[in-house]
Amino acid sequence: MDLAFLPHINAGLNTVAALLLLRGRALVRAGRIKAHRLTMLSAFGVSTVFLASYLAHKVSRNFENTTLNVEGLAKGVYLVVLFSHVVLAMTVPFLAIWLIRLGLRDDRAKHRRLARIAWPIWMYVSITGVGIYLALYRFNPPLGGSGAG
């Protein structure tokens, strides 16, 4: 089965997750805890669907990577962003589950302390995920002028 459409879906899922994270933060600051809880659980759900879709795409391509066909500073910046994205993305499921657990137990002090660390990481991963998609699938110059990478 050809799953070449999944990176486009995944970028949309990352965008929705980032928007939900922003909304969730605004809701908690406004004291709307129930709405915050629902919004953040939705962000977790969207991120979970993203992860399943991302893994399905990688498996369908035998874990082949898409290369960014640029050189110099642009390639260096891309690789730094990609590296930080991958490393931090590995922490998000654990941090999110921990946050959900604390939130559902109404352990607000611990939840708040962890959220100060986890929320920016989750947001960074969501935003850089979209940026990586754009670099690889929308702005990636053809390799040697003969085709896409």
C-alpha cells in the first residue's frame, strides 16, 4: 500500500497539536480547568494519531529517509533542528503521559512544575515537525536537477 500521502497528513496533525497546545495554555491561564483538560487530552490524542501515522509511513518505506538536497549553512541549520526535534520528540510521550496522570489526579503543583518544562518541548516538537515537513516535502530542491529527494 502506498502511504506517500501520510507526511502531508502528519504535518496537519502537528499543526493541530500546536494549536491545541496554545489553546490549552490560554484556557488554564484563564482558570478554565475543565476546558484545559479536554483540550490537552485532545492534543495528546492528535499527537498519538500522528505517531501511529508517522511510524506507518516509516515502516511502509522500510525506514528510508528523505534527504534535504541543500548544502552549506542551510543544511547545517536543518540538521541541528532535525537532531533537536528527534531527541526532544522521544521525550514527549513520556512527559505528556506524566502530565496527564498528574492532571487527572489533580496534583496541580507537580503538574504545573512539569508543564513548565514539558509544554515548551511539546510545542517545539510540534512546530519543528511542520518545519521539517516543509523543508523536505515543499521546499526541497530536486537532487541534481533530475528529480525530487
